[in-house]
Amino acid sequence: MNARSNPASLMLCCRRVSAAERSASRRPESSNALKVQQLAALKFKDKAPAHYEERHFISLELGGHPRDSKNLWLEMWGTPGTPLTSRGPFPSHLVGAKTKDRVKDALHKAVCDGTLTLQEAQQIIVTDWFKYHRDSVLK
């Protein structure tokens, strides 16, 4: 377990949770203020907070801590050449926040099904989630 993990959420990993409950627990309370702060600190060229989603490095479904700053980062909805907002549309050729959501959900299912351990899923999400997307989700 690492600094990004939330031990309490590990026991709830495979518990069925309503969509409303999941959505309410995903976003940090000061998401937009945090985005502005992160954009300034990281010196991104695109300074529009609406073009980014505040992400959990290790998702809540995989035992990630919901508000630890070490587990929060910005991910573009689209690409620098094609900036998008949370309203989309999300063309399938763009890899961004929506693509990672599909990977996160597939990893969560694999942990609950017992085909991956929680530690394996966390390692995948922090090291090369796109490879998992290409090799497992797109198949």
C-alpha cells in the first residue's frame, strides 16, 4: 500500500454503490480552485480549467484516497490540439479522461472477479493504463 491508498476503501472495493453515491464521492470539494492552483504550478499552456478533469491517480474503486493531494492530478478531456470539456463530444480517436474511465472500470471489475489482485490493478493504473486499454479493454 502506498501514500495514495485509502485503507478504508479497500474493504469496500467490490461493494455495489449507486451511481449518485459514486459521483458524490469522486470529486474533491474545491475541484475548480484546485485546478486553477495546479494549472499555475504546472505551467500548462492551456489554462482553461474546463478542459481538465481532477483525477485520482489511483481511483477510489481501486483503493485510492479521495482527497490526498498526492493522489490528485489534472487530466485533459481531450488533447492540446483538440481541447474538450466534460460535455464532450468524445471522439473515439482521442485518448483522455473518458478513455481512462473505461480502464478504471475494467480494472475494478477484474479485481472484483478475482482475475487481478488489487495490487496488480493499482500497478497497472499508475504505470501504463494505456497499454491495458489497448490490450484488454479494446479487445
